[in-house]
Amino acid sequence: MTKSNEKKDKKEITLDVLPVGETGTLVNMDLNGTMRRRLQDLGMIPGTRIVPTKKSPGKGPTAYRIRDSVYALRQEDACRINVTLV
């Protein structure tokens, strides 16, 4: 299998449904303005590995490990970030 076929075979999901402890690789963000800029400043660029570490009950924020730091993101922001499973 070639590298281009491997990319097509990986399933793309939104960050809010990535299970705790699983690793996802950032594909793209459907965010604009200051939130997009803030996340990029934190190192969230395509290819970045992201691991959910804790989920709040309901639709509360989730903690994500991004480049050796942990950040909390709201569900309404996480659902606009696409990742592939590693």
C-alpha cells in the first residue's frame, strides 16, 4: 500500500468524538478569527498529534494533550476540528 492510499484509508472524525486515551492527528479546523489563531499559537497545525485526557460530563470541556501541554476545549469548538486516528 502506498502512502497516498494509507491517507485515504484513515478515517477522519471530529475531535469531540475522539475517545479518551486515543491519539488523533489534526487534519483541519473549521474555525475562524481569534479562536483559530489562538489554537494555532498553541501549536495546533495540520499533523499535530492530539490526545484527549479527560472529558467533563455532558457537553462540558474536554482536556487534550497537545505538544506536551494540556488544554481544555469546549465541545462546540472541538466538533469543528477534524482528526484522523493514529
